[in-house]
Amino acid sequence: MCLAALVVMGVFATASAFSPNWYVLAALRFGVGAGAACFFAPALGLVATYYPAGQRGPIIGLYNAGFSLGAAIGILAGAVVGLAFGWNWALLVGGIGLLVGAALATFALPETAAPERHRSMAALWGAARPVLRSRPIWALAIGLTGLWGAYYIVAQYFVEFSSDVHPAWSLALAAALPSVMIVVEIVSGPVGGWIAERQQDLRTAIVLFGVPSGIAILFVPFLPLSELAVVFVFLGFANGVVFANLYLIPSYRPEVEGEGLTLALALINCVQIAGGSALAIAFGYLAVYSGYTVAWVFAGIVGIVTLPLIVWVPGFRGRPASTQAGSDRSGTPTEPSTL
């Protein structure tokens, strides 16, 4: 499914380069987004099966960091190609890159056991029910939604904020800060996974980096540029650590063993994208009607206010591969131990 989704993204992205008008372009980009939605969770679940428990944290962090690396390269390469040859060439290069990546992944990824086909709806529901009824999974999904939205707001709105409120700041300098945040995430993802595997409680790093993140975002409208540079470096590092821990926790939940892991990750991702996007829209309205100060304070508060929900997630840590449920690199499950 991962490779199929990647091909879908590549086809729609390539076709976007030939859009005759905005409406066709919007429809094709919707197809790209649909492919991305079908790629992230299955691919992350697949990555988790390649490494045994106690060792998968840095790999999950590296996987998540890959999206930050892609964003950094895409923004830079897209701008360079777009300025030199036009926007359609930028889209074409991106689409071809996805198709090439799908082709390479076909040969690079280890084979896994094929899923059981033609199962009844009752069987499918029986497999999905433990995940959909899992209080820890819903607590993770909703508890990190505020922080997901806060990080997203910083990345999307800071340049507009600086141009409106601080016109003396150059556009390049203002854009550099979110870019630095993305680059730092590339390093902090694997570090966050490494930290997670060595914590007694996997929730610890989320709290230790999540709460200061919300406080830092709250102070964005009150800080000078020099101090904001430090804030953005911290936010980039915190983002990588928090979400490496977030995506690692479900892989240790007994109710999401096997194929349930993909559903759990998809549920978490879906809730956070929907909720975080709604918070970003609310930020925009607040900025227009109440000013940026109120909007940034709102972003910082919502980043913290949902975090207490993770108390519903039992505290535990990943143990070495010899004592914890996991799987070898071929995708074959190993025997679980009691948590």
C-alpha cells in the first residue's frame, strides 16, 4: 500500500504541472494530498516492523525527520526551479522525484508477509475495534493536537506576522527562522527516538519539551529577533523529540500489535491534522480581528492545554529487543513479553 500511495502522489503531482487552470490544479493537488494520507501511517507502521523493540525509536525519529528534510529540500529546490523555469517545472520535478522514489523503494524495502485477503466486514471490524476503542490511543491523538497545531502555526504564519508587525525585518531573515526550525528537526528526530528508548516513562520527553514549547510560542510577539532565533532552534529540536516519542508509543501498546499499529498511527495523524488545521484557521481569524498578540497567546496556550490528556496513557518504556515484543528485519514477529 505504501508504494501504491507513493505512485499515486507522483502521478497527481506530475499531472499538476500541466494544469490548464486553477480549478484543475486544486483537484490534482487534492489527489496528491490523498496519496500522502495513505502513505504516512502505513509506511511508519512498516518501518516499526523492521526493527525490534528497544531499537526502533531512533529509526522512527529518522523516518519523521525525513519529512522535514524533504520539506527543506522541496522549498529550496522548488523556489530555485520555479524562479528559473516557472511554477509548472517545479511541480514536474517534484512529481518525477516521487515516481523515482517509488521505483527505488520497490528494490530497497525488504519483503513482508502479504495481508490476508477477502476478509469479511465482521473480521475487519474485529481487528480494528481494539484500536478504535483504545483510550491511550485517543488520549495521544487529542493530547498532542494542540501542540501539533501550535508548531504548524509557527511554521505557516511567522513570515506573515513579521512582515505585518515588524516591517524592518527583512523577508529573507524572517523566512530563515522557520527554515532553521525545519532543519533542526532533521537532527532532533533520531535524537528524540534515542531518548525515548532510554526513558523509564515514554511520556516524560513529551512533557519536558512540549510545555516549554507552548510557553515559547506564547512569547513570540514580545521577543526581539535575536531571542526569537533561539526560540526557533529550540522549537525545531522539541518538535523532533516530541513526535518521535509520540509515534513510538503506539508500537508498544498491546492492543495495536501487528496490523493494528498502522490504524493507530493513522488515527493519531488524522485527528491531529484535522484539529491542528482548525486551530491554525482560528489563529488566522484572531490575528485579523483581535491582533497578533492575542493570536500568539492563543497558540501557546492551546499547545499546552491538551497535553494533560496523556495521563490516560500508561507509563512504560521500550525494553531491549530480547525482552520486549518486536519483529526482525524480515517483518516476522517475535514473542511479546509482559509490560
